[in-house]
Amino acid sequence: MERRHGFSVDLGDLLALVEADPFLRLLGVRVESPGPGLCEARAEFREELTRFGGTMNGGAVAALMDAAGGCAALTRELGRNEVTVDLFISYLRPVSSGPVRARARVTKWGRTLAFVELELLDGSGRACAEGRGTYMYLDVKR
């Protein structure tokens, strides 16, 4: 169990939770390097995620960034669910190689919200998108 800055998160449970998500499995998203307020999500660059012209679809980019943001938010409130309140993305350049990595860092915690900075890198490590997201905690229904 990881304990830093007052957080108590079992990172194995967090990885299992994210990897059990049906939509993220469809996209091939894998979570790497989670820590308190941090998460990196990765996806292979593959034809099913591209648009004509051979670049990654903007929706796939947004979904990967959103997955990393939600994961970062859950590092504080594992045991609750989260939903995206808003997601703002600036696309800086086309993504044409992988693996593609989205990095997320929580900048502010609230009682019910987490505010997160996001960055997406292509296979060469070049920044292709940046953004921010707000995630709201919900009680988990069992």
C-alpha cells in the first residue's frame, strides 16, 4: 500500500479497477506509474484508433487523456467512482506513432472534485496534446 501526503491507496487495486473497465479494454489502455495524484496511461498506436491520413483519431486521444485524469483522481478516493465534469484539450500536433502516453497530475483536491492537468506524448516523446479535466467523486453502488 502506497502512503504519501496522507493518502492511502492500494495501487494494485487501482490498476485492477482501471483494467476492468470495458471501454478502456476496447481501446487497449494500460495504466502505468500511478502514485498519489499522478497517473500515466498508455495505448498502442494501431489502425483501429486512426482516421484517414494515418493519424490517431482525436476521440481516441481524448479518451486516453481522460482515462489518465480519472485514474489520477482515484488515487485519493479509491473505493468511490468518478465521472468527468469537463475535459478541455488543445491538440498541438497529429499523433502518428506510438506507444501513446497520457500523463495526468492532480493540481487541486476538493471535497467532491479533483482538478487535473493532462499531457499526451507520441512514440517519439513529443507533446501532441495538453489539457485539463475536472472529475467529480460519486459513491459506488454495490
